[in-house]
Amino acid sequence: MSNGSDPERTAILSRIKAESRAFWEKDWDGWVRCWVHEPYVRREGWWSLGGITQVIGWDEIQDRMKTRFAENPEPNRTAQEFRMENINLRVGVDIAWITYDLRAPDTGEPEMDMPGLTHETKILEKHNGEWLLVYVGYLHQSVHQVDYPLIEVDGTGRVLWSNDQSARELENGSALQVVGGRICGSNRSDSKRLRDVIGWAASLCDVVDSQSGAMPVVLHSEETLEHQLCWVMANSGKVYVAINNEDLTEQRLSAAALIHGLTPAQTHLAREIVAGRDLPAAAKSLGVSSTTLRTQLQRIYDKVGIRTQPALVRILMSSAAPTIQM
């Protein structure tokens, strides 16, 4: 294999771009013309909303794509705005492969968008003088579509990226702060705990095959004397600090309710406490008296074996459903 002659490189790159544009423009006929229609072709990869995907054979690939086009018929502006970077192309007699980084915007169409950075691998075969796709692989390394405050940090807590939601959260007196370009708590104890957990997450990423994990950190506001829950997450070789990740919080709370035998009423109260509400606010939210909630909270303390709300949050959010190794 070689880097290919100029005409071959031009033809291959044109085919790659044509397939991407047809996908986002919802041009079914144009997209179909870019592929070999055989059982050995495949699409596989990982993206932030759908997880792992593997589709084998042209019949299954076109059936799934036809459904997606039908459900999302309007052209997507990504077709005019995507960029290919770090292109590595190798060309043989009748086969070629290419790797590159794809940069694309977030247009608000989650079923079709892959905003941010995607690592792409594609293999093409030459049929009747035309380069056609036989394999598409992708790894979508983006967090642009999350709807909660999110900050990317390095192993020392230095801020590398943050979304708009996190900027608003920090401006509104969050117990999480950024000082000197690094993330920290509002007091020394919280800051040390946060640094330790960030170091733990970084250790999961700093290996040949990066691992994923999430650890809760309860922070205390110096101004309001309330607590705030944030999550430190290792994901796709990166470390993130999240606030108000409701999906992750609900997963842990559901597991904790089973592990500790919480009743539905106790689980509702625990949800309010995890959200940082005191008993009067929780009583108003749940439509019961503070006296009733005080009794329920005491019973939760007895079941879990602690006596303070911050400790309760840490215990509940550290609970996870068991996994079985096959």
C-alpha cells in the first residue's frame, strides 16, 4: 500500500465526503451509491447517546438507515459544516483505508448529530473503477449533548473545557468553584476530597485500555451551609466533573433503595435530600409535614447506619447495582 496517486486520493476523499453529506442531507439515493451492497459490509462504533453499535450486512445497514432517514427527514446543516482533520490514507490496488478526525456542530437533532470530535475509520474497495465503502467505524468522543453542568479537567483539577450550563452554575454561588484555573470546593476539606477523587478518576484513564467510573463528592457551601452533590467521572480517557447529573443520581438511588431496604416514601425523601433540600423544603415538595419527614429520616438513618445528611448522601450515592462477570 502507498499514499496513493493524486487522482486516487481525490476520488477516495470525494467518496468519503459524499457519503457524509448524503447522510446529513437525508439524500437516500446519494447515500446508497456510496456503498458496496454485499453481506460482508458493516458499520460499527460507539457514540455518546447510543453506546455501542454493530450492524453487519448491506440489507440490515440499509434497513436501519432508511428508518432513520424517514424519522428525521429534514436536511441537517452539518452537511455544510463538518471538517475532516488528521487524515491518514493508504491505497492499494483495489482496497484502501482511511482514518481521520471528524469535527461537526450540534444542530439540535440528537438522532443524527455527532457534535464535537469523532474518530473515524473507513475501508473502501474498488468496483468497476469506483471506490465504494465496505466498512465504517467511529468513536464519538464528545459531551456536547449533555444537559447538565459539565467540566473537563486534567488529573490535577485544571479546567480544560466547560459547557455553558457549568458557567451559569458557578455564577449562581455553587459550592464548586474555579480558582486559578483549577476546580475546588469552597473549603479546604472539600477541596482535598475533590482532588483525591479527581486523582482516582485520572488513574482509570491513564492506562493502555482506559476504564470508566463515577464517584460522588458532597460539597458544602460556605454561604448557605447547604450541601451540593457533584460527580467525578472517568469516561473515554477523560475526567469530568458534573453537577446535577440526574440520570446517574437516580441510578445510584434506585440501587441504594434496594440495598438498604428503603420504602417508597423513604426513597422519595432520600431523593429530596440528595438534591440538597432541607426538611421544610422537602415537606413542601412532597406535600407532607416536616414532623412526618423527620420520623422518616430517622428510620433511614437507622437502616443506613449514619446520623448526618451529608454522610447519608455519600452512602446512598456510593451504592451501585452489582455486576456479574461472565
